[in-house]
Amino acid sequence: MSASDPYRVLVVGDVHGHWNDVDARFLEAGDQDLVLFVGDLGDEDPEIVRDISELDCEIAVLLGNHDAWQSFSNKRVTRRLRESLDLLGEDHLAYAIRELPECGITLVGARPFSWGGRDLRSPEIYGELYGVGTPEDSAARIAEAVARAQHASLVVLAHNGPYGLGRNSSDIYGKDFGKSPTGDWGDRDLELALKDIRAAGRHVRVVVAGHMHDRLLHPRGAQRTRFVEHAGTAYVNPAVVPRVRQIDGEELRHFVELRLAGGQLVGCDEIWIDAAGEVRSRTTPEFRPRRG
């Protein structure tokens, strides 16, 4: 990468098992600098975690609720979840940071395994793994990680986005399921952490978080807003599910590309690739203002 080139990040939305050698070859042959995974790789499936951990390229991962499905059901950390965490090692960015000096940014990992909503769902899991029992504890852990960052500009990697970006089902992290399919389903701890981070003089340039799928359950078939700008931060939801789709009779696979330079987000595209790893579609999304 020359001094004039942006730092290229490819983002993989919620995988849910839709992963094979086409994806691996595309990433390993690519000229991107980093690949981010927002989690929900499989249903607590160490095998797909192994495939991703063995990619011959730079990655950072934040596991989702499906990646800890049995652990949350049993209220204890299972052998399979521990195996997944061991496979990823430091590439699992929970409550951790990674410096990206080429673009003047620090990458920050938020709380893993999020189900969304204002609580932690199963604090036993977080207590066992991270010593966290409340949203306030979790927010403090995120802020503590940021305090070690070398750069004032940050990109935050999460599974689910923060509370505070809208209450409609079609909002970026709005609730579209259940008996009352409306309301803000963002994470309270991430909202608190972002406030603390900004108060400390840091600049959150981008929050990358999935979990809430592009196609709504209610109203069925409607599309979610997935790119939002608010208070100087771009929010990117890459959760196109399934991420492998038949489009015009051809099987294509979804990625988001971010371009970073000088501590700023300088570009964002959605791309679809074919079985040969060729980019068949590239579109630049519109970042909408937060509603309300």
C-alpha cells in the first residue's frame, strides 16, 4: 500500500453457515488490508470458525449470539465455544484493540455474543469469560480498551449496534419480531461506551455491526436501513442474510468494502462476487441521518 492508497477493509456480514472455498479464495487472493467478521458464523460451530481462523489474510472477528447458542441456553460456557475462542485467539477482538497505523485508526472490539436489547441476556457467560455482569460493566470494559488506543480516531467492531438509532422496525437496529415488532433493539452497553469514548475526546468514525437482518420479518419482506450517519459517526450494518443469493440466475456473495485514510472513512461500497471471485456488482450506499 502506497502512502496515497486508502486502507481497504472487507466486511463479512452474518454468515449463518453460508461460507465455502469461493469466499476463502477471494479473500486470500485479494489486495485488501483487513477482513472484519461481525459474527454469527454458525450455531456454535467450531468447524466453520476453524475455516475462518485459518484464512491466509489479516482478520478480526467479533462472535455473535449464534456462535454461543448452546452456551446461552445452558447458562455455562460449553466446550464448543471454548474451542472456537481458542481457534481465533487474538483475532477475536472482544474488549480488545488492534492498531491500524497505516490509516491512523485504532480498531476496537465491543461485547461479543449479543442478542440485542437493553440487557446481557445471560450474564453468567460474560461473568465466566470476561468478568462482566451488567451493561455498565461491559461499557466500562469497552472504554478501558479504548483508553489504551494509540489513535484518536476509532472503528468499532460489534455484533449488534448501539441503542439510540431508532425505534421503527426498519431502523438500522430496530426490532422487527415478536408480539410487538417495534422498538429499539440496540445494545445499551455500546451506547454507554460510545458516550464515554466521545467524552474522552476520541472520534468514532465507523461502527460496524450486524445481527439485525436486511429483510424484515414485520412487515415481511420490507428492507432495513443499513447505513446511517449520526453525530459524525457512520454506522454500517452488513447483515445481508443469506449473504449468498441467486441474482439474475447467478449465485453471488455479499461483502462490504470500507476505505480508510488519515483517520477518516473515505469510501464505502457494497459488492457482490461470483463463483470465480470476480466483482459483479459494486454500489455506493447512501448514509441516512438517524430518524428522531
